Amino acid sequence: MLYHFELQMAGVILLGAMLACGVFMYIRRRRDRFLQEAAESRLMRGDGDGDDSTTTTTAAAAAAAVDDTRNGGTEPGDRGGADGPGDGKP
């Protein structure tokens, strides 16, 4: 049977874990939003001819670059692989 003190300690541990996860998720969401806005701004600066096919291709490349950085790679196109992130192999 758990006593009052043990229940309080379990609550403190759970509260700390929930706070840490919340802060981590907040920072991750801000980083993802920053990366997406950076990719979109690069897309807007690079697209000046109005050709829709180029825009679609560039948008797909920008989305892939954002996905690559989410998957642990340090460079666009680097997915991490067995050697770890930053090995230079796509």
C-alpha cells in the first residue's frame, strides 16, 4: 500500500516529467516552424518566372530538406544511416 509521502513523490516525478516533455515539444515545434518558414522563404526568393512546374518541384525539394533535418541529418539530403548523422552519404 502506498502511503501519502510515496504518492506525493510519484506526483512530483510525474509533474517533472510532464514539464520536461512539454518544454521539449514546445522547442521542437518552434524549431520545425522556423525551418518550414526558412524553406518557404527560400522558395519564394528562388521563384521569379511564374512557371508552376518549377514551383512544384522546388516546393517538393524544400519539403524534403525540412524532412531530412527532422530525421536526424545535419545537412539536407543526409538521412543519418547506419554510420550516424553527418556521414556525408544520402
